Amino acid sequence: MNGKQGAAKFAEAALPTLSVVFFLTAWEVFVRWRGIAPIFLPAPSSISFYLWRMIADGTMEYHLGVTLLRIFAGFFIAAATGIALGLLMGMSRIVARVADVWIAALYPLPKISLIPLLIIWLGTGEAYRIVISAITAFFPIVISTYSGIRQADQGLMKAAKDLGANTRQIQLKVVIPAAMPSILSGLQLGMGVTIILIVAAEMIGGSSQSGMGYLLINSGQVMETEKVFASLVVLAVMGAVIIKLQQWGDRKIAPWVAHDDR
Amino acid sequence: MDVVVEDVTQIWGGERTQVVALDRFSHRFRSDRFSCLLGPSGCGKSTLVQIVGGLEQATSGRVRIQDPQKGDSQRPLGADSVMVWQNLNLFPWRNVIDNVAFGLEMRGVARNERYEHADVLLGSVGLRGFERHLPGQLSGGMRQRVALARALIMERPILLMDEPFAALDAQTKIVMQEELLRIFDQTHKTVVFVTHAIEEAILLGDEVIVMTARPGRIKEVIPVNLPRPRSLEMINTLEFGALFDRAFHLIREEVTAAMAQQAEMVAGH
């Protein structure tokens, strides 16, 4: 390896981190130099101090834990029902026809617009938050599952038939594995919207007074801007970790799919 | 097992635009014979093997599988044959050994037993040590061997091959042809091999069935009396050259006809 290549490698490895460090330093210096009020824009150092304090006294863990539980509850309901209906649609033309009408009508509706109705019906407790996120995540999952099944390679199905597979075996051993990459990408989309909807629902009608969304809106209302930023940092990290874990899981489940992301 | 094809006609499309892919094709593919179907693209040769394999329904005509001694097979069409596909159709999510053992798995054979069996076949096609690889991790030639082993494990008397080597590079193709010749000499199956390569057809086949351009009919059946075991050196013999010339002239007429047809179709649109 010559020097030039080595420098390029080093730059590739270090520059992303350096850019973050540079950004934070510039922020810190800017806030201190201009004497900006923390209520408007706190310095990274004081944000991290607040973050540490919230972790130390357990508030952050509590709210994060509650939010995570809600996210997974909503996501699993959406995944189970979405995959089940998608599979049924893929295997029965009648189910597909009927479900298609409903999906076409309900999918384009912004799910947040259902919040008032759901609050009327379910109140502002756990049920409302989990239902709104599950409804939202349900659609991308069901659509991806169905399209994955419909796009299953005809050649593979013929080959399986030729090798003695019956209709049930073809569905179980060929069609569903073939649809797997599409189902997994549906689950990724579903997880994304679940996170958004849970946090949003925690901000609106927070009778339970818990969760990251509540923490954010509450800190904002009492002008504790440091806590707002600390919560945002935690939310960002949480989202990134969930997405990375999901990508790692996808590679374990479907290692035959070429992944472009690193 | 003989494959007796009688007046098979295949018409694609609806009421307005009908394409006759096969027109009253009749032939007896004999047991222990390597028969090559040679023809320009679009002559219906792939359609024919799919009909023989029970994977397509012919518009009219019929296919019988016949034991020369015992008479017609009572099993459904396709039960006595197995196909090797041009695009292989390996299951990308299954590793090599699970691809090879697929047919046994569908039959309900226990895992140990089917792995044992698959291992023998992997050995015979030179793929030991790659059991746990996914098809996507293998080269084209190795994938081709997996496809071959997956078909051979079925131990069906009729082997249908739809341009199996068309996508391989020249060197790999030669190796695979030799491999197939060796396997044929050992197993003695009824082989129906579709190709558009004249040299390949003569090198492998006991007979070369030259087909016409669309609609596919038999133009001529060329018997190939080169001795077995065959080897690649035979390509340089006079007999091979004579057979090649004969097939080449037949095929040239048909390719020219096919091109004229296509030009007409383009002009017509």
C-alpha cells in the first residue's frame, strides 16, 4: 500500500467522526462566544450534562423503556396481522379482490387524521397509541407481503413442481421464501412509521404522562430546552439502533439477498 | 422409457393474435438415447420439452411415456422425467446441499438420508466441500453442476435439458459437456436436450432433430453414429465435419426464414 492509498483509507475511516466532532465544537464555540440563552439554544456540553443527569436519576430509562414497549407492541400487532393478510391475499384471489378495495381506500389516508376518532373511541390510554401505530404500520407490511408473493419467480415454482412439490409445498417452500426480501423491507417501512406514530401519539393527549413523546412536549412546554435536546439525542440513537438491528436481522434471515448498505 | 410425442400442437395467445409455436410435432425419443433438438430461437423447442415434462399443457396432441417392454406408463406426465433449466432455477435461499436434496425433501425423505444421498451426487459432480454455500456464492459452472445434481438425484428415467449450457463461457461449457457425456454413459437415461448450437448437438447426441422456424415442425432427423464414449477430439474428424455441414445447411435455411418472418412482423406492426 502506498502513502496516497493509506491517506485515502484514513480519510474514509476518520472523516465521518471528525465531521461530527467539528460540528459539535463549532456549536459549542458559537453558543459561548455569542452568549446565546440556553432556553433558546443550549450548548452541547450542557445538553450532555442534562442527558447524563436524566440517565442518572432514571427518568430517561423510564420514558425510553415505555416508548420502546409501545413501539414493539404496535409493530408486532401490525407485523402479525399485515403478514397474515398479505399471505392470504397472495394465496386466494377472492381475499385479494376484497382486501384490495379496502387497502386502496384506506392506505392513502394520513393515519394521523384518525387520532381524534381513536381518542373518542379508545380514550388517551395505551390502546389508542398502540392502535394508531399498528394501523399505520399495517399497510406497508401487507402491501409488501402481497407484492412479494405475487412477484415470486414463476420459474422457481415450475422447477419445484417438476421436482415433485405439491401446491402446498410450493407455497411453503418456494413462494414464501421468495417473498421474504419483500416482506422484510415491508417490516422496515412498518418499523419506521411505528416509531413516528408512537412518539407523535405520546405528544397528543398524554394521559399516561410517560414516553419520549411526552418527555419532549413536556420539557418544551416548561422551556427546558436542554431536556428537549437530550430527548432528541436519545430518540435519534434509539431509531438508529432499531434500524441497524433490523438490517442485521434481515441479513441473518435472508442472507441470499445482496445488501447495498454497509 | 420412451417418450412418444404424437401430433403435439401448441398455440399461444388469444383469439386475435395467435402464434403457432409447435405444429403437429411427432417423434419417438427412445430409451438410452441422447436426442438433441436443434433449431432457431422461437421454433418451439423449449415449449416441447416443457410439454413433455408435464409443465405446459399442449393445445392438442398427446405425449405418452412408454416402457418398450411393459407399455404405457400410468403415472401422470412429468412423474418420469426431470428438467434442467437454461436459467437453472436454483432456489437462492437454499444452500447447495438443500438445493440438491429438494426433491427428496418434497418426497418426505428424512434429513440424514437425503443428505447422504445428496452427498454422493455432489461427489460425482465434483462439488464436495461446497455443501453450505449459497448458489449466489458459486461460479456459473458450479451452479450448473448443482442444477444437474438436483435433477439426477430424482433418479428419473428421462432427463430433459433446456439449453442448459447456453449461459456458460466457452471453457466451462466444454467441461460441462464432457461431464454430461460421462454421466450419460453411466446412467443411460432417455435424454432430450434442447440447443441452438450445432456442434454441441452433434457432439452429445445420438440423433439431431432439426426443427423448422415457427411454427416448429421436424425438418429432418440426422442420426449421429459417432462412437461412444464421445470426446471433444471427435470434432476434428471427417464424420463430424460432414454431420456439421449437413446440419448447418438445414439450420441456415431456417434461420433465414425466421429472420424474414421477424422482418415481416416488424413491418406489419
